[in-house]
Amino acid sequence: MTPRIFPLLLAVAAAGCATANPTPAPCPEPPAPEVTAPAGPTAADAKAFADAANVRLRELLARLETTGYIAATYITPDTERAAAWAESDLMAFLSEAIPKAASFRDLDLDPDTRRFLQLLRTKPTLPAPADAKLRDELAGISSRLAGHYGAAKYCGPDGKGKCRDLDELSNVLHAGKKWDDLVDAWVGWHGTAAETRGDYQRLVELGNQGARELGFADLGALWRSGYDMPADDFAAEVDRLWNQVKPLYEKLHCYVRRRLSEQWGADKVPLDQPIPSHLVGNMWAQDWGALYPLVAPYPKVASLDVTRAIAKKKVDAKAMVKYGEGFFTSLGMPALPQTFWERSQFVRPAGREVICHASAWDTDHKGDVRIKMCIQGTADDFVTVHHELGHVYYYLAYDRLPELYAEGANDGFHEAIGDAVALSVTPGYLVDVGLFPKAPNDDKAVLNEQMRRALDKVAFLPFGRLIDQWRWDVFSGKTPPSDYTGAWWRLKHDIQGVAPPVARTEADFDPGAKFHIPGNTPYMRYFLAAILQFQFHRALCKAAGHEGPLYTCSIFKNAEAGERFWALLQMGASRPWQDALEALTGERQMDATAILDYFAPLSAWLDAQNAGQQCGWQ
Ligand code: X8Z
Ligand code: ZN
């Protein structure tokens, strides 16, 4: 508690003369009783409080991000501890400031102060109980879980083999060669999470307690409250969007399963069952890009293999990031600061443990931005570079705003910026920047390209939808700890139509094998982003004067689209996201028709392929 933040509290404390003191100073005469009601907090107090909270939050977040970046790029017990201290300090601030903010609720406030107070209330993703001991415990668990995920390795079924990290195990799945090796890599990685179950269970208990102390039913209700609409309406929005895209996903599922069944045999991939999760080339079955060679509509028609081009042209990790920066600057956005190049982590460093999961950082909230990746030179990395730079450009655009506005319009917007840019990485663009000599563009090549993208974007949709369904149910108590893994696989089955390669039990903790669960990063943002990025792309293409199908559009070098985009980024969270969306697209609702338009050719092609086939799963 500092004088700047809580002038009122301090004033009250000073007024309570030393009654607990054994030799008290004499109290002044009590004032004559007031005729009017005692003055409560005023709108001016609220404004002073919100302004001070913006300043203090910026300091605390800079400490959190700085220690967090060190802990993520150099995992040791010491860096973990330092990160936990910073997290605990932020938690302490929020658990005092949020109830305080509530005391101003009924005043007639100016719009900014009102919005600051509302944003403050939903700021914590991991609210701590007010009790300092419990708060430190929670911060410690949070750091430990993150560190465990980053350093986890699988050393063979008996623990005595060569130890492999997530990248190495993922590469086995991506190559998709031998059934037994795939099962081994999948089971091995998922096994690393089993020991984190107890920590996670405690994180849920303490996070829920923190959320309840702030007036939310549970932590899931707090997360759902951050969307400028009632929490229940948000859950209904998610359902509405999912229902818009579900038929497209199910078509892709049907076709891909049939090709997998041809490859592995109908005994291993039955045509009326979910797809075995270890066969799609990704640890969590969230991105099926590795299956492109198997499912390409016209395998003999040349298609643009970005991984090959990167290797052939010897584009190293930094040069890949330069391509990404080049796209943003072509839109009129600024070059990245020199410190970005000096302080980012582009490749896995030798000799120390790091969290390789890609991320973007705003370490001082004043322009010291970075990304942290372990780039291996794949086409996926190329997309992820643009994704991360989307975060970085958002930071650069909004850091001049008060801290509570220095956020995405909603968290889905933050995740969608770089992905929307990457949708403009079309064959035409790749030729423009010299990665390919020419791009085939007949109907067959278009379908190949559509399939390539769908294996990433469409396959992701149910995954994005279900992760937080699982967490919402865990936080609300609908899913008890004794059913953590069971509930996970029921959702994976029902929504995604995938199944584990071997039976799972409650001795496993499979949700913990996905970064965002131990990292406590809300996930619905990625589902929203999967929809929003196409909506943004459609609007930007319109601003750029693009004519023709959406999938042919690239906004590369288009100043008009760039200006519109930058204006959105500069708004940060200063307005409800509906206003931000309207400013860019003219629409006030998130809407999946853009992704459906984009994939119209593939959708029609899948209909023809699936005609007369049995789709769906039992
Ligand atoms: O976590 C990420 C980014 C960092 S914000 C690399 N993504 C999700 C994931 O990997 O699960 C991007 C797509 C979905
Ligand atoms: Zn992201």
C-alpha cells in the first residue's frame, strides 16, 4: 500500500488515534456531530485512485515481465523464485486495489475512470487470496509449474534412455513414421505432466478463493467477465461462433480420417471412430499441417513448401524474423528497436533450460519489446514469427496509453493481429520477397494451398474451443480433481473427434502437458483469434481495394490497410472491443462468415470428396 494509491485509506488510518497504544497520546476533542451525512469518496478520489493505479501497475508489470523473461530463458530455482516474488507483489496490489475500486462504483464517474476501474477488476488471470501466506504459496506454484513444463524431458519408458525435450518428441510426431515410435513420443511427453497434478489442483483452489474474494463465482467467471459483456453472454457467443464453423471442421475431419485410415489400416483408424491423436503430427492434435503430403488434393501439382525454401535459401532464424518485420514496416509501421534484436531469444540456447513455447514480451512497458522462440526453420515457425510480431506491434502501438488501456481490445484481438498479417503471406507475397521464383495459381494449386491452411486454421477450431471449456468446468467444480483427465478426453472426443493412443487414467494429468494449463494462460483468446483474424483480413483487404476471392488477397505494402490496422492497435483497450471492431470492420459482432468465405473452395471440394461417405464419430 502506498500513499499515492490509497490516500483515502491512509487518511482514515491517521484519523484513528492510537487506541491500541498502552500509553496513548491524548485524543483531541471529538468533533461536533455533523449535520449532513459524512462525506464518502468522491468522483475526484476515484479519478486520483485510477490514475495512481495506472502508474503503480506499470511498475509492477515491468518487474513481472522482466523477472518472467529471465525465468523463461534461464530456468533455475533462483530465477523461479525471483519471478514468484514479482508475481506475488502484483497479486498483493490487485487484491487490495480491486475491492477499493469497487467502493467507487456508485459514483458519477467520467468515462475513462469508469473504464479503468472495470478493467482493473478483471485484470488478474490468477487472483490470489488476500492472506499473504496463501498468496506466496500460489505465486510459488505458478512459477514452479511454468518451470517444470519448460524443463520437462522424457527419458524412455524405463527412464534410462536418451532424454528428449518437447521439440524432439514433437519432431517424431511430425515425421509420422512408425506407429510404436509415435505412441512412445506421445505417451512420453504426456507422462511428464503427471507429477504436476497436485500443484495444479492447489492452483485451482487458491485461484478460486482469490476470485471469490473479488466477488466472482469462481476463476472461470472472472475470465469470462473480461469481454465488455455479461459473462454468460460471452459463453453464448463462443457457442454461436463454434456452431458457425463446426460443419467446416467436420468435413475436414471426415476427409482426413479417411486418408489416415488408408495409410494405417481400418483396424487402427476405424471410419466411425475418433482420429487417434498421435497420428496428426502434433502433440495436442491442434495443428494438422504435418499431414499435408498425405491429404493434398493434388499431390502432383507443385505447391509452395516454405520449409524447403527456407532451408534452400539458407534463411536463418534472425532472417526469418526480418521477413516478418519487413511485412509490418511495408504497412507503414515502425522498424523494431535495436534492443529487440539484441535481447530477443530466436533459437534454443545451449547449456541451459528455457521455455521454448513461443511468446512476446513487453519487458518495461516502455518499448523494450522482445520475442522468445526456438526457431527450427519450418513453415510453422514462419507463421509463428508473424504471430509474435503481432503482439510486439500491439505493445509498441499502445504503450503510450495509461497502463490499464495497454492491452488488446480483447485478448482475442491480441492473438489475431499477427495471424491476420500471416494470412497475407500468400504465394504471390512469397514470390514478391524472393522466396520462390514463381507461384502456380490454377484451381488445383489453389485447392492445395487451401488444404495447407485448413490443416492449421480449421483443424485448430475445436481445440481452441475446448481447452477453456475444460478449465471453466474445473474452476466451477463441475469437474472434480478425480475426473480431470476423464473430462479432458470426453471434451476431446466430443468436440474434436480425437482419442488418445492408449487408455488414460486419473494417474495421468494430460491437460498439464499443454503449455497454457501449467502457464495459466486463458485459451479462449485463441479460438476468438482463429475467427477474428479472417474478419480483420476481410476488412483490411477491403480497405486495400482488393477485388476477387479473399484467399488471393495480400495487404503487403498497402498503406491504406496499414493505417487502419495501426489505428486499431493504437486504441488498445481504451474502448470496448465492439467499438474497436467496428472502427476496423464496420461490424460490431465477431463473425465466422469471413473464415467460411475464405475456405469456400475447399469446403465445396470436401463436400464432393465426402459424398456417400460416413462422417462423424461414435
Ligand atoms: O501459444 C500460442 C502462441 C503464443 S501466444 C505461440 N499459440 C497457441 C498454441 O500454441 O497453443 C498460437 C496458436 C495457439
Ligand atoms: Zn500469441
